[in-house]
Amino acid sequence: MIKKRLVVKNGTYTNKNGEEKNSYVTIGHIHDGQYGEYITLESHINLAAFDRREGDSRVMVNAYDVEPKKSFKGDGDVPF
């Protein structure tokens, strides 16, 4: 079961109200498994391509709760 979505900021965009917003790409997920938590990462993601603080080799990854999505039929929530 997916518990968290792992995302990295990959730029900005301007919304229809003229506000600058951050855009994110999902690089993986944290799962709850039979023997505890584990992480899966998208194999095509190159972490070296993301911005970092000057002099720092690390990439900041945010972990967000997975939110249920509404089904198109309107019959309740569907897991992410």
C-alpha cells in the first residue's frame, strides 16, 4: 500500500491569476509492506538534474500523504 508520494521541485509556472507557483515531479513512493516500510524510485529520474543549494550535493525530497481521487462516476473515493 502506498503511504507517501515522494516529490522534488522541478521548476515554476504562472497560474491563470498571474501567481508564480512551484511545479513538482513524483520520483517515487513510500510503501507499507508486510515487513515494514520500503521505498520505490522511478528508474528514469536523474537526481543530479535537480537544483541544489550551492555547495550541497543533496537533493531535497518532500514526502506527501497520498490523497484519494474522486472517481469519474462520482461514486466515492478511489485510492491514488
